[in-house]
Amino acid sequence: MADPLDLNQLRTFLAVHRSGSFTAAAHLLGLSQSTVTTQIRALETRLGRELFERRARGVAPLPYADELAAQVSAPLDRLSGLAEDGAAPAAEPVHLAGPAEFLGAVGMGLLAPLIAEGVQLRVTTGLTDDLLDELRSGRHDLVISTRRPTISGLISEPFADEEFVLVAAPAWAERLKGAELPAGLADVPLIAYDAELPIVRRYWRYVFNTRLTAPAQLTTIPDLRGIRTAVLAGAGWTVLPKYLCRAELDSSTLTLLHQPEEAPLNTSFLVRRPGGSANPHAARVQRHLLAAAKSWWAEHEC
């Protein structure tokens, strides 16, 4: 009778299969990358076949690896659960990442009840592409992404629909009164967070059905609150998520320059690695964020 497979090798295999990366698996398991590589090679030798296709970024499971994962995932997860029975879940921090302006203006308020209950959080801000790469490598447990990820091996759920609005300070709005848009904005400085103008270009395509050609006067501020501050001070015009400037619109310190019949929306996503996190609090944060965001958007954006 053949010798049983090594449990440590199977746990490492399952971590690689779920995370899509030797580096991410090493991070999740608390092992060195060389140890993960050695264990996977030993398992492949034991089975007499390769399990993963090595790629420039991570690995992709071969068909037999998918079959093996289906066979061993439930038993290994049950063994892990038995090992934790009778002990309180480890109070490890949940690593959450997302856009600075959303986390600062809304996200931390949504998370306040969990923090008050003792859930530890480590929050990182940044641009979506960088954060998704770091999620896949195991640095984060959850990422709030401004777009649906195209990276393989990640699971995403719709999180919120952000409405975009075209705004400027009242002085600029007065000067633009009666001007035809978008042509009337040609002589007014455009303020944006990125030279590629992703938010403004989306608005132009959706609302004006034309291509934006104007360059931005101010860019490379990876936080839309900085753009809001510049526009409030009279620097020019911009396009912002409505949640970020609702108070300013209500107080008339910012003015809506255009009211389309249907405003453009951008759907953000809550993203995680398949198989979940080894941290028992990560799933709790995920469930709470999805429910709290749905309630907040229904109350504030409808």
C-alpha cells in the first residue's frame, strides 16, 4: 500500500492553489518561499506529475491540481477547525486596503462598530492596481477596488455604485453661466488626480459622448480629497464622486456645473483571495463591510 501523502505538503499545496502564488502562500503559512517551493516539488515528485504552470506572475493550477484541491480542501479545512476548537480565535489584525478618500470619508465610519468590538485593523491606502497586486501576494486580506479586477485568482463582489458629478467653486460657476458645455470649460483649469484622467474621461464619454482632450493643470495627488480642496479654493473644475462633495454641494461652497439626465456611475468591488483568509476576523470584516456599505449608500446616495 502506498505511503500516505505528507499533510504539510498538502497544506502548502492548498495555500498555493488558493492564492495563485508561491510568495502569497509563504506569507499565509508563515514559511519562506524556498520552503514552499521545496514542499511543492517534493509533492510533485511523490505524485509523479506537475501541479502548477509557472508564470511570470504567480502560478496557474494544472487540471490534476484542481482535482487534488477538490479532494483535500474539505478534510484539511476540517482538521484546521479541529485544531482551533476550544480556543478563542487569534486576535490578529485584518489587513484592509483601498482608496484613501473613500476609507477616510466613509469606510472608517462603516468599520467603527467592529473596531469598538475589538476587531483589529491595519489599513493601507493606494491606487487600485498596486493594491490588487499586493492582495494576490498575500499582503492584504481585503481590498476595496475601484474596478472589477482582471487578475486571475481573485474573487470580487460589488461593493458600491459611485455617482460622478462635474463641479467647480461658485465664482467659476458664475463665469460659466450660460456657456455651452463642454466647450465652455476650455479656458478653465482642469484639476485631476492622475494625468490619464480616468474619472473625467469616463464622465465625458458617458455624458457628452465625446473624447476629452484638455490636459489637467494639477495631477499626481493620489487622494481625491486634495482635488476637492483645490477646487473649493477656486483652482478650477473637476469631476468627483458625489459622496465626497455632497456636503459642499449642499452648503453651496461647490456648484454643480451640469445635471445630466442620467449620471455616470462607477461600481467598486470588495476583493479577496479564494479560500478566504487564515484570520477568522477577515470574513467578519468582509460581511460587515458589504452590509454596511449597502445601507449607507441607500441612505446617502438615493
